[in-house]
Amino acid sequence: MSLPPHPLPVRHPVSPLPPPAVGAARKTSPGVTAERIPGFRASRLPRLAHRVPWRHILTLIPLLLVAVIAVQHRSVLVEGFAHLRDASLPWLLAAGAATCLTWVAAAFTRQGAVVQQLPRWRLLATQLAAGSANHLLPTGLGSGAVNLRFMTVCGVPLATSSAALALYLLAESVARVGLMAVFFVAFPDALHLGGLLPHGTAGPLLTVAGAVAAVALGALFLVRRVREPVFRFVRAALSEARSVHTRPSRALALWGGSLAFPALQAAGLVAVGQALGLPVPPAHMALAYLAATVAVALIPTPGGLGSVEAALIVALVAAGGPVAVATAVVLAYRIITVWVPLLPGALTLGALVRLKVI
């Protein structure tokens, strides 16, 4: 008798385990999972790496620098505001208006130095921020860095942005020196320079200046590592200048803004001089301002703080103003043009950094 065959065991299909849910917590220790930690949400894990407020910290740096510089120059601020209390209000308002218009002139010049169209209002806000940065860093570096970053964010190539920056500096320098030369020709007796330097020191000063220029030119033409990048940059700048001057609107903005910028600055000084009763003709005050700013252009101090004040006082005294009144005019002028816009400019700079405009 044969036994019936043993039935084979029936195998039920094994369903695969469901995939772990997105954001599921991992075990942090044996027997303890992140889900059991009170208040823990696994979805917060990817966000923790992005919570370092670097951009927020950068927005506070300009305000910190403003506070530091204000503390360092607190005696100047106190004395300057004291002089403003005794000044004529309409003339002070005129000086403030001239200061605001310098940002418009700078925006026109910046746009004229590059072919690509830049956002107008952002460009204007950048000039206010650049003015503040220029007073927080050595002369020209802060403004140049802010505008270079702004143009790069706007899509202008770095080489073109650098060439536009060099073209702006060249146009502004040529316009300032040219305007000063015109005033010197028109008013040859405006500045009495004979008593400013001790007798016999003009020759040695010219000799030292010539020696420095000779060393710079020698390094430029003899040192290859210096010559090649400088010449490449000059070629790029000349190419950008040709492109700009093929467009009449850009050329007009470049040179019109370059002439308007120092003229408005000089007008601000003239308005403050009228407000405080400085007995110097307005044209002579304007020439004194141009001569002083050209003289301190190469001094590497933040925004010319200290050096500009000294040079302006000397120039106004050379123009025939009393020392006490000239000092009051310079301090009041620097309060209006530097210290009052410094805080709004720093706030604007922080906002532009936070909004990724620069």
C-alpha cells in the first residue's frame, strides 16, 4: 500500500517592507530614537546648516565701523555741530541739496563708464552706500569695491567692470584737475601760496616727487610681472572707453557727471562758507576746495578723514579767510557731507548686502 504524496508547503509571497518615510528619524542611541525626543522635528535637520546668519552679520559691519570712527572723531563732531547751530539755515539746506546731487552725478558717471544698461534706482542707492564705504576704508577702495560688486551682480563681466571702474576714476580725475586749471586761469590771484611753504622747500619737494615718479615708471617698464598685467588692463580699459564713446548718451553721462561731481562738492563748501560768513569770494572758495582735494588725493586715509580737513583749512586761509572762521567752515562742511550721510549710507549698504544687490 503506497502512501499518498506529502503535500508541498505553500509559500506565501512576502511583501517588501515599505520604504522609510522622508525625514524619518535615525536612532541616536540604543533604544532611543529621535522621535521620542520632546519637541524634535526631523524636518528641521536640513535647515540647521543654513541658519548661520553670515549675510546678517555682514550687514552689521558698516554700522560697527561708523560707531568706531564716530568715537575716534567725537571732538570734531561736537565742535562741528556747535558751529552748525550758529549758521544760516537756507545756506545749510543748499549745502545738503548739493551733497545729495553728488550721488546723482556719481550715478550718471558710473552708467556712462559702461555700455550695459544698469538698474537706475539700484545704481543710485549703490552710490549712497559707496559713499559711506568710501569713508570707512582708504580713499577710493570702499567705493570701488561696492561698485565693482554691483556691476558684477548686474551681469557685467569682471574685466569690463574693472575697465569701467578705471575709466570712471580717469574721467573724474581729469575733470577735477581740468576744472581746477580753469579756475586758476580765471582767478590767478585767488590763492596766496607763497606763505604756505617755508622758503626753499619747494625745490626739494619737487625733487622727491620726481624721484617717486621715476621709480614707478621704471618698475612699470622694467619689471615684467608688473608690466604685463598693467598693459593688459590698459588695453581692456581703452577698448571699453572706445565702446562707450561710440554712444553719445554714454559719453555725455560720463563726462557730464565727472564735471558735475566736483562742481557740486565745491558748491557745498561755498554754501557752508556763506552760512558762516566766511569773507572769501565764492569762486575763490571753490578753487580752494579743488586744490585741496587734488593735493590729498594720494593720501591713503579713510575718506580723507583728517587730511582733507587740514588741506581745506590751509587752502581757505590761503584764499584770504581767517583761521578761526575757516576752521569752523571746514568742520561744518564735513559734518554735512560726511558725518550726516554716513549712517544712512551704512544702513543702505547693509540693506543692499542683505538683498544681494551687491
